Amino acid sequence: MVESATAPSDAGAESDAAKHAESANEASSESVAFMMIVARGLEKNYISGGRPLPVLRSLDLEIEAESFVSIVGPSGSGKTTLLGLLAGLDEPSGGRVLLDGEDIFAMTEDERAEFRAQKVGFVFQTFHLLPTLTALENVLVPLELRGDRKGARPRAEELLERVGLRDRFEHYPAQLSGGEQQRVALARAFANRPKILFADEPTGNLDQKTGAGIVEMMEELNRDEKTTLVLVTHDLSLAERAHRVVSLDAGRVGTDRPGRSPARGAPELVGPSPL
Ligand SMILES: Nc1ncnc2c1ncn2[C@@H]1O[C@H](COP(=O)(O)OP(=O)(O)OP(=O)(O)O)[C@@H](O)[C@H]1O
Ligand SMILES: [Mg+2]
């Protein structure tokens, strides 16, 4: 962990962060961790009634490559806002974000879009499916954008089957239930095997069994493809499945502690992943 070396100390979070850094160091004493996501002094103000509404206040956060981190916090605490900034979907009022070592807000918008297409998957709280495309076509979009014409269709079909939508390939979003739309959105986000996957309440509309299946898919992606996974959720039992649980409080990181999952890097990959 480089937290202690690079992060400005935050009195409230210091002891938790220090404890976390210690346990992470024990788990990987031989290797220096690479931070896949670094946010420095991140600020976001919205304008509300003509006045600035501060949502994120000089937030610092580092997320280790290949780790699975949950972000929790009350409604309105800025979780969706934070995820949008970390993914480069929205611009901050101040501060920087480095993804895989690259300063994404130093890029042009086109460069950032290209970077996202190559490395980032995002599951939105509100799905964001394209209404004029079928389920299958929605999943095909990111694959075709990458130019993978031959492999695109079988992969899109495989992903939709994995989220239990074998019989819904030709349905349009308006013909799908909320949970089914969410599953299409997940299949689409997984399509390019992104290096980083951001998921905003991906199980919020699902029954427990389907939700658990979705989380298992995300865990597989994290474990087998080494995807860095950042999950926003109100479901605390789900949040606990991560390596690390970060809470937002007053626009900053509040608590930052290990989750219930074993530390990253323990079990080795056995055989190829279906994802
Ligand atoms: N475009 C916007 N314009 C003005 N205010 C906004 C905008 N987007 C979000 N906000 C405000 O910023 C705050 C944080 O919103 P955000 O969506 O990040 O919260 P959240 O933690 O994801 O909440 P939830 O758990 O309900 O999804 C909220 O108070 C919201 O009203
Ligand atoms: Mg939200």
C-alpha cells in the first residue's frame, strides 16, 4: 500500500486507513501494490438554486489493482457522483483521477472516451440501455466498437445466457422487467473484459437469488480476469463480500476497513474463465 506515503492524512480516517494498510502489507509483503485508481483532492459541486452544493470535498482514495472494494453511505452521500468521476463520465470541480496510471482529466474528451472503451466497464443505477436496440444489440455495442466483428455475437449471446436471459435476446428494453434490464446492463459492462468495473447498485432491482448470482459473476470477473471491482451498494451483506469497505461521509472517505473476503492474490486461477 502506498496510502501512508502519498495520501494527505485525514484525522478521521487515519486509524482505519493505517490498519488497512498494515493488513494489506502483511498480505503482500513481497510485492509493491499498484494503485489502479487514485483520486486526489476530488471535489464536486452542483449548482442548486443558484448556489453551489458541495457533494465531494477534497476526497482522497486509492484502490489497489485487482481488488474488490465496496462503497457504502447514506442516500445522497455522493456515491453515484464519485463513481461517475472515477470512471471519467463526469468532470470534477477540482482534483485529479488517475486510472491505470493515467490522468484521465488531462485527456481530451475523445481520448477519455477511447480510454474508457478500452479499460472501463460501468453498470449504472438506472441501466442506461439504448431503447431502440434489442437486448442482444445492446450487449453487442461495446464489442463492435472495439472492432471485434467475428467474436462479438457469440460472446454477447454467452453473456446474456450467463445472466439468465437466453430467451430474451430479441426483447427491447421496454419489453423487459427492471431486473432483466439490469442484467442486460451487466452483460454489456462485462462484454470487453474491462480492467476496471464500476457497478452502481447492480442488484438493487433483483430478488435475492438473482442478485447473488450477479455478485458471483462479478466476483469471478475480479478473481479470474483480475478486474478491479468497485461496487456501490446499500446492501451491507453484499458490501462485506469485498476485500475492503469504504464509507462516504460528508463528502469524504469516512471509514475504510477490510471486508470479509480473503486478501487479494491468495487463490490462484485454475483453468480458463468462462467470462
Ligand atoms: N445533476 C445534479 N444536479 C444537482 N444536484 C445533484 C445532481 N446530481 C446529484 N445531485 C445531488 O448530489 C447529492 C449526491 O447525489 P448522488 O446521486 O451521488 O448520491 P448517492 O449517494 O448515489 O445516493 P443514492 O444512494 O440515493 O443513490 C444528492 O444530494 C443529489 O441531490
Ligand atoms: Mg446513487
